[in-house]
Amino acid sequence: KAGVTQTPRYLIKTRGQQVTLSCSPISGHRSVSWYQQTPGQGLQFLFEYFSETQRNKGNFPGRFSGRQFSNSRSEMNVSTLELGDSALYLCASSPGAAVNYGYTFGSGTRLTVV
Amino acid sequence: ELKVEQNPLFLSMQEGKNYTIYCNYSTTSDRLYWYRQDPGKSLESLFVLLSNGAVKQEGRLMASLDTKARLSTLHITAAVHDLSATYFCAVVTYGGATNKLIFGTGTLLAVQP
């Protein structure tokens, strides 16, 4: 059974550019969550999608956005990149709305903004 | 807003020794997860604790949950070098039909020979 797939693994972008990250959840999973991990702030929740609807959003500026497609794949977009956006972005999938199942994380996308 | 605190933040221990990592959280929740992260890698699920008094064990690691005390512990027995990693606890917050994980600060465990 394939795990959570995130692409690309590594990205280098320049300040002011925008970036799109992709996450394919485990087959049959309908919930996708995104997290940002930095040495200073740790793991912070960005947003969660379930059946193409954003159900929850963390405390990030509007430059961070996402969406989910009908096949449950999700994309995250960051516009007008800042140096502080450099981080490991992790995607997690879960079977559904219930939290009993736990979350499976992908390998992450490491974004470096220069 | 739910806050999750772990201590210690850094733990250096010798092989063969026992130790406990603590995870305290500030509001009611009955779902807690423990994850392991190796340097540059993603998060690996270790335990899912779903009710008060839950205890799970896998190898040299044992996790427990006390929802009344809002406390979870991760106990390491007879540590080996392979256990060196960062360990995170994460607590679920509920918001109607939504939920999210709030992570602790992480505990960097270094097991010395």
C-alpha cells in the first residue's frame, strides 16, 4: 500500500516568488493536513482539507493557501515568498473525519527561500 | 488555545539506562499521539492513545495517557543507540467537525554508548 507522497522533495526559490507543493494521500484517505516545521517554531498546523473543503486553518498569513481535488490530492501554495518561509512542509493523511485512525505523514518538501 | 509542553527538551542518556519523557497539555483532549523523527526525515507514528489509562508498548518504548492529569509519558527502557531521534507528542483539538494536531516542542534524545 503506497504511503503519503509529497512532491517535490526539495525546492529552492527566490524571495517574492510563489511555490506550489503537492501531496497525494494514502488511497482511500479523504483528509489531508499540512504542517510547517522550522527549528524556531517547531511543528505548526497550516490547514486541513476533507472532501475538497477546508475544515480548519492555522494562524498563517493569507499568502498560504491550499486546495484539495476530488481524488483527495492536495496542493499548498505560498505566494510572495519570504526568507522565513524556509521550512520543511509536511503533509499528513487520515481516513476520515474521526481522529481514531491517526495520521500518516509524508516525507515532506524542504523549501529554501534565498 | 491548546498548548502542549514536553520535557525535557534534550536528553542525553547512556545505553542501558531508563528514562521518561513527559508531555503535558493545557485543555481537555482524549487523543494523543507519539511520533519519532530522525534528522532530515518525516514523522513516524509510534503510538496512538485513545482513552484515559491507555498504555501501549513497542519494544523498549512504552507510552501512557492520563487524561485527567492531561499528561502522557513515553518511557524508555534499557536505551540503545538506535533510539536516538527527536520524539514528539501531539494532542488532538476538536472544533465541531474539525480537528487538528497540536505538537509538543519535541525531545531530542541522544543515546551514548
